[in-house]
Amino acid sequence: MGRLVQISRKTAETDIILKLEIDGKGKSEIATGIGFLDHMLTLMAKHGQLNLNVNCKGDLDVDTHHTVEDLGIVLGKAIKKSLGDKSGIKRYSTVFTPMDEALSMISIDISGRSFLRFNVNLSREYVGDFETETLKEFFIALSSNAGITLHIDMQCGENNHHIIESIFKGFGRALKEAMTIDESIEGVMSTKGIL
């Protein structure tokens, strides 16, 4: 199908070019200036079988907030654009993803309605160079700009790295499933006729 998009966004705080192919093989080239975030986006792409290229320059001399939030905005816009009118997509997905002692549940509805439920407790301010409070900001921005309903629920976990890794892997897996074309679906999966 070749659902491939490129989105650019330049502000006084960030300069981002993102290319997303949702029918990919999990290949990625990520450069955000935040090593831990690069790792998480790489995992998301691999486990979601998304081809993802990200080049981001942000005001990291201030902090990581603008970079993380703006990446969520751009990735959300790319997801929305790549789905077009959403014909034939499965729309829903719920996945549980273990990472050692951590377990997350991610549930997605590509509904056209933006909503985030975020039930995650982290005990550290940083994991590597990543400010953990920006995790929620990333997914707020992503769900708002993608037009998806997204539930992120930490089932259990102690190690903050493992918890966040479980979430990114799970999000990739759930997104892939919800975006998958099912040839038995005529039009969109909605009695309204539009998503």
C-alpha cells in the first residue's frame, strides 16, 4: 500500500523532519538529541513494524520538554495523515506487553476523537537524559494530533526503564494492529460511515 508521509515542523523551540511508513519493516533512523528517547522510538518502530526517520533539533539547553512534546505533535500528525480516510483499517487494538517485571496495557481506538487515559507511576525524575514527566506530554500531543483514543495503563513494574520500554513497545504493537487493513471491512469500521 505504501502509506508513507513526511511532516516538517519548525518553531522557535524545535526543528523537526519526520518520515513515517506505516506498512514498514521496523527500520528506523532516529536523532532527537535525547539518547533515551531515540532508543524508545527505535523500539516502537521495530515492534510496530513501522519505518520511521526522525531528525530533530530542539532547545535542549532549556530542557527536554519542547523536544518531546513537539515530537509527539509531529508523529501524531504523521499517523493521521498516513491513514487517509481510514477505509478498511481494523480501528481497534489492545495489547499487553511485558518487559521483565513491568507490564503495560495499551488500548487504541482510531476514532477521530482525541482522548488519553494515562495511568503510569514513575519513581525517578530522569531515565538517562529523559525527563520522565514528559512521557505523558508526548502521548497527550500524539493522541491529540492523531485523533485517537489511547489508554496507557501500567499493570505493574518497578524499574522505570522497563516500564517506559514496555509502553513504547506496546504502543507500537497496538498501533500496527489498529492501522492494519482488513479486506473484509467495507469502507470504515463505523456505523456513521466516517471516522
